[in-house]
Amino acid sequence: MSLVLVDGHYYAYRSFYAIAHLTNSKGEPTNAAFGFTSALLRMAEDLKPARGAVIFDGGVPKERLETHPEYKANRKETPEALEKQIPLLWEVAQALGWKTISIEGEEADDVIASYCRAEDGKECIVATNDKDLMVLAARGVKIYQPKSEGFELLGPAEVETKWGVPPDKVPELLALTGDASDNFPGIPGVGPKTAAKWIAEFQTAEGVLAAADRIKPERFRPILKDSAEIVRRNRKMVELRTALPLPVPLAQLHLAPDPEKQVELFRRLEFKRFTREAEARLAARKPKQADLFS
């Protein structure tokens, strides 16, 4: 039975910015909730999972902040219109049958990685575009990404095509290039293509550092030596924590859609199409009157 884990933070922002200025009759923003609903319904249709959970960030681990106090400090505050909708996103996910999970003080990436590790050897799919999570493809996890027509599941070959290195080497790549979105810089002037070439030759970020005197182009040799501390810090930052306690056991992640709850929620949000679809699902569940006396 396939397990689908959804990066709630990624899809919240993706939904919010994909649909602009959608509000209900009271003037309350509903764009993120609408996009989130659409995304989860599409996932269910595309992947037909037996089990699933939407994982939300619960904070930043103390260890990462101690390693780099400026971690994610460049991120703007969550837009107020999105902040107001976060509780609605939880409601949407639950009405559609997905478990909603967040661990205080932990990032969604690490929670997702911990569930994938516990599910080791079985079919596991992660819905995300987060670079840090691409490493999971090395363990047999598939990365779900929707397209304008259909969708694709990224495995090791697809991740390598996209990032220039095999999935197990993505952390090595990020150690060299840094990650601007998380506010930790890499080696000055080194982009993904150069970093991928070095990793292909020297295998790891530490191997690249050890080969600083032989690195080409030669202009990077002194820069690389001066950046050793940054590279080692970055490598530590991108290491996923895969042994977190699971707040909801794997056996309890079965999808359990609630059409009655969906009808109430979508009416409240004034999502007419989703309401009609939920009403149809609810009607299909109710026994016909004739059946009651058969």
C-alpha cells in the first residue's frame, strides 16, 4: 500500500502564490485553501494512495540554529493573508482524509525523512520540490511533481538529470553551493554545474576540500581553502534527521475522506465546484431508500 507524504509548507506557499486575490463573500482570503484543495485532490487522483499525511513545519531544530544562527533569517514573515488560511489548510487536508502532522521544534523535511526511513522497503512517495529531500530518491523514495499535463515521479535517474548528481550526492552539492532560500551561502562563485563536476571527480564535499590544490579552474584553489569551514558547516546543515519519533504510527495513516465534512467546509469557503463534487461523493455513500428495506 503506497504512502504519500506531502510537504505542507511547500504546497501552502505554492497554492497561495499560484492563485491571486481569491476571497469569499465576506472578503476573507481563500486562495491558498482553494489551491491546496485542488492539489490534494489531484494527488489522490494521480497516485491513488492507500495512506497519506500532510507534514507541516513545527519550527527549526536547535542543532541547526547552533550551527548557523542566521539559518532562514532571510525569509520574510508569512504573508498575513496566508497566515490566516493555515488553519483552513489543516481542515482541508483532514476533510479529504489526510492525517496532518507537525512536531514542535522540527522541520517538515526531517519528519518526512523519518517516516520514509520507517517505511523503508515499501512504496513511498514525497510531494515536494525541496532540494534537501531529493536525497531520499537514493533510498527508493519517489518524488511527485505535477506537470501541466499529467505528473512525473522522480527517481534516481530523474534527480541526477535535474541536479547533475545522483540523489545521494545532493547534500554534497548543497555543501558546496549553499542554499540561498535557507540563508546559508556556499563557496563564492561556485554554481551547481561546477560543484557537480567536482563531485563527479572527488565524490564528496570533503573530498573536494582535500583536493583543493588540484581543483580546476585554478582560480578556485585559494577560494576553496578559505571556504573550508563554510563547506563543512553547510554539509552538517543539510543532513536530514531521520530518526525522529513518529507522532502518528505508520499503520494509522490510512486515508479516510469525510464527504460530509467536505460539504460543510467547502460551502463555508464558497468553493462551488468542490462542494458539488463532495455532495456527489456523499450521495454515493448513503444507502438508497429501497436498499434499506431489501
